[in-house]
Amino acid sequence: MREGQKRDDDLLVLESGEARLEISPAAGGRMASLVVGGSELLARTGSGPFYWGSFPMVPYPGRIRDGSFDFEGRRVNLPRTMPPHAIHGTVLDRPWTVVDDRTLSIDLGPAWPFAGRVTQNFDLEDDRLCVSLTLEADEPMPGAVGWHPWFPRRLAGSTARPATPSRPVVLGFDAARMFVRDADGIPTGELVEPTVRPWDDCFTGVRSAPTLTWPGVLSLELTSSCDYWVVYDEPPETICVEPQSSPPDFVHLDPVVVTPGRPLAETMTWRWRA
């Protein structure tokens, strides 16, 4: 059960047992730190909003080809945040509003031409973290949500409780199908059997919960209501395992429409054990 929840400077801090979660409303509503048993489970790989912690991707996860698409006869042009494409939504680099000690909210911002908002909720227990994203629309619009966590390949502990660096992480991941990517790294819509790693790819038909195991230290199981997962394991120091409600470039592949009174809600749960 949760032992305590408190505010710490500009962070939301949740604590339970040997787990401590820090959430930064100012830095795009992201999980900035998750320390379990003295080990930091989230990584920082560089500067800029794309490369650290675990951030929400709303109202589109991954790339949108050329930063543009058509919807109901309307041409939509998005900021090309990874030229020539748009990537990872419009809420990851804007400050969120604190609703209460476990809840954040934000509108979709001027870069998204449809009115709506997203709410994020966190629940920390001794052995798990549960997070939800709810996307509400004030008018019909395409919409998808997801999370982009950065995990370190080795666990090195926290400042308050240093640990001996672990052996490299082992990924357990079993999916039926993988999207073919084109030269721009964007899914074409064609599905094939998964290729050999490394990956920067989107998968569907995941047969069992993805797991990250740092031998001799910790095992982390990831589950989600989302049907799609992106695995990015090319970097030498980090690995990303990202649940998404739709694949990248969903506005071209298979648009999901969110309408007033019918929000899109997804959950993600991390369970750990020593």
C-alpha cells in the first residue's frame, strides 16, 4: 500500500516501501526518477526533452510523416520536431497543471489544431507503479497516446543509496508481428515476423509481458492496455520499451478518432521484484 505522498519543491513525489517516484510537471509531466531499493530505473541520455525519464506521448506517439496529414477535408500541419517529421506529440515539453498529489492535466496546445486535454494519474505501491493517460476531445479528432521510458542498461544506484553497477539488462520480449519501416524509419503498414535485434521498431501481438532483468539486482515486468509496443535498443547505454495505443504515423495507417464524451484511456503498469 502507499505509505506516503508529498510535494517536494517543483516535483510531485510519491513514496511506498523502498520505491520513490519523482514526477516533473514543468518538464512535460514526465516521470523524472524512479528509485527502487536504491537503484535508479530511469535514465538520462542527453539534453532536450526527448532523451530522459519517461514522458507521455499525446496526441500522437512516434513520427508523423512530413509533419502533416488530412482529416475530414482539413489539412493539418504540425511542427517538424524531428525534421522533416513531427514526433512524440505536443505535451512532452510543456508544463502540466497539478490537479492533486497524483494527477496532472494539460490541454493539447497551439501546435494541435483540435481542442482537447489529457489527464495523467499515478499510483505507486511497494512493488508496482500504475500510470494512466486519458485523452478527451472537445471536437472529433485523431488521437493516440503512449509512454516513452528510457531505462539504463546497467543499474548504478541513487545518490542517496549507491549500488554496485549491475550486469547489462536482459530484455524479454515476444511479439507475433513487426511493422516494416521505410527509409525514413516510419512504418509502411506491412507486418512481418520480427527480425533479429537491434530494433527501433513497432510490434503488435505481444504474447507475454515484456520484462527487463538486471541480473542479480532487479526484474521489471511491463504491462499495458495498449496494443502496440515500440522497442528501441540501438543505444549502447539505454533501452526503451514503449506501450502505445496506435503505431507511429497512425494518422496515415489507421486513424483512431476520439470524439466528445468518448475519451481514449490507456494504462501502463510496472511491477518489480528483487
